[in-house]
Amino acid sequence: MIQEKAEKLEEITARMAEKYRNGARKEASKEIPEFFEMLLYSLTAFAGIPDTGNSDFQVTAINTLYTEKWITDNEKNKLHKLRKIRNAFAHQEKIDNGNDPDAKAELQGYRENFAQIIEWCRKDIEMFRNRAEQIADGKHVENSSDQQIIENGARYSGYGVPYGRQQKTVPEGTSREATWFEKTFFMRVYIPIILASVLSVLFGLLYDMSDLAEIAEQHHVNLDALSSEWVLIGIYALIVLLFLFLYHITPHFTCGSAVFILARNATGSVLCAALLAVMTVLLVTRFSYRLKNAITHVFYGFWILIYLFSVPSVIRSHLGDNEPLDLYTVLIRYAPPMLLYVLIFVAAAFIIKRWDINRPFSLSLSEVMIHVRPLHLSIGLILVLLAAAAWLYRDTWMHALILRTRDFYESPSAFWTVHLVMTAILFYILGNRKRKRCFQDLHLNVQLTREDP
């Protein structure tokens, strides 16, 4: 239970830092109340302190933990400081619109030094682990309170329940439990990478219509009987689903698919293409946030352009012989579906940002999560996949890149495959260096004070 709570606190902190570093400062500040409540209510639950439901319960809870000698003087000060920060950000809209200059100045100070608050939260996670384990074992601490230490299992004055190890759950109405998906690092990080790799291979295979025709023939499906209109509708719907649910792995399967197509054209081997596609997905995982974001915007922006230019020709092909291509036809037949489709993207993006909705894998593959929980096998897998593709198909690469270096057009697919892989490796290295530098420079000019060791 303690480890689960600590992992949840790590996820909240990682999400907070990710939003902060990406410029979403206000959204990052909204994570503070959840972090504080998870930490405090978990400690009170382990200590068996009941939630009275009063508006001042957080103050009472901290003071009770202190007077009952579950936390030290320094830890009490930390929690009260974090509580004040939590209150400021929880009511920041009211403070911004109010007339209290002191409250506004205090909130502004927290905003200007938010990086330090993130560091405090990281330290508080370790404090939580140590203290929660001692509370669960019934071990008290030495502090300057006048409360007399009572043996484990005895009744403490002011409460009618024994404090010990009986109550292990967070009180109802507080932060939710981490789901099985969130608890498992394999599910959080490796599943999206596996999914992106599978999509890269599938998109690469479907790019060549001969593969699709062969698969259809094996399953006795007549592709000629399928309406091209329904095929297009299916593609349009697929892109929307990718935008809504797989937005954060778009750069992974986009780059993976591109390398798959080029490598297959160069070698004629699906195996070689798949090896390089998976390797590319792993490389893209460590790209910088800005680069991945740029690739994602280019992908969906380019798709919108394709849609806007392709739909008129599709609709025009369905016009009857006696239907003129006039303004009325354009406004009635062309404009509504095109406008509606674009609005779906715009409205979805607005709703997701406005209500701060987390898409699948938004935290799993974030820079913070990859930094905090590195993919230990990623470098090894990249080297193995690269070596396997280079060795198994060495004749192709040597012939194309060494023997034909003077004639680029002799093997453009091999040329671009190698150079895209080299570029991806370069961005991978730069992304790692930048990430380390960002985390080293996360501290701002600190003006806040809190008793911290």
C-alpha cells in the first residue's frame, strides 16, 4: 500500500513537472492540491486518524500527526507550508479576481518559484515513504510537542479509536487509488512503445497495395467490390481516432512507418524493415518534447491539407451528368463535410485543453517519466536491432552506399533509410543531453523558505 501511494505521488509530480516545463504553468499548479491531499490523507489513514469532514481538517490532521508524535517538527513545518501553497493554487482564480494584495503577492511568489515547489514535492515523497513505514510499524518520533508518548495500541486522548495498523485505506472522497494500468511500469511505458511498433509495421505494409491485395486474396475478400467511398470514410475515421486516443505516440509510428517503407524498398525484406521500424520507435521515444510535438503537428496538419484537397475531387466524381458545379453545389455538397471534419479536430483539441483531459500515454512517454523511469533496455535494443539489420542485409547497404555513392538515384531508398536513421540517432543523443541539462537547471532563483534538510 505504501509503495502504491508513493508511486502515485511520483506520477503526480512527474505530470506537474512535465506541464511546467512545457509552459502550461497554470495546469501544473492544479496538480498541487491532489499531491498534498494524497500525501496527507495517506499519512492520516495509516495513523488511524478519522476524517472529520470539517473545513479545517487539514490543519487539524497535521497538528494531530505532530502532537501524537507521528511526525517531527521539521516535517510538520513542511506539511503546513505545502498546505498553504495548496490553498493558494486551489483558490488562485478567486485570488486573481479578488482585492487582497497580500494573497496576490503570495500567490505570485509561488508562481515565480514553482520549480522549487516541484523539488519540495520530490523530497516530500521520500519523507512520506520513511514516515509511512514507521507509522505502519507503530513507531513514534521525538519532537518538541508536550504530548506524552503512549505505547502502541493504546487510546490517545481526544479520539475514540486506537491508533495503529488497523486502518490502511485512504478515507472516502479523497484521491483515487492508482489503477492496475498506472501501477505497472511495463503497461505505462512499454505497451505504448509496442503499440507504436505494431502500427508502424501495419501502416508500412498497407502502404504497398500489393500486400493488401495478397492478404485479401488469402481471405477470399474481393477488394473490387468494396466501395471506394466507404474506404475513404474508414480512413478519415481512423485518423480522428488516432488524434483522440493515440496522439502522444503519433511521432513514434509516423517515423517508424517512414523508415519501414524506405527500408523495405531498399532491401525488399519485411524483416529488415520491421527491425529498423522498431529501432526508430525506440529512438523517437527519447526525442525532445519540442521535436515530437513538431512531428505530431506536421502529421495532422499535413493530413488536414490532404483532406481539404482530396475531398472536392471525390465529391465531384459523384455529381450526376446534369448537376452543374455551381456555388450552390459547392456550399451544399462540398463545404459542410469539409467544415465538419476540420471542426471535429479543432473542437476536440479545444475540449481536451480546456478541461485538462489526459490522453492515453500522455504521462507514460513524457520526458519526465522517461527521465525518472528510464527504459533500461532501450540503448541495448537499439544497438541490437541496428546491428542485426546492418549485418543481415550488409550487401544491400554496402552496394548502395559504398559502390554507388556517386550515383544517388541508383538507390535513393537505401540512401534515405541510412540518413534518416543517422538523423534519428543524432536527435536521440541531443534529446538525452537536453533532458539531463533541463533537469539539472530546473531550479529557479529561489526566494521561498521552508525548513528542509
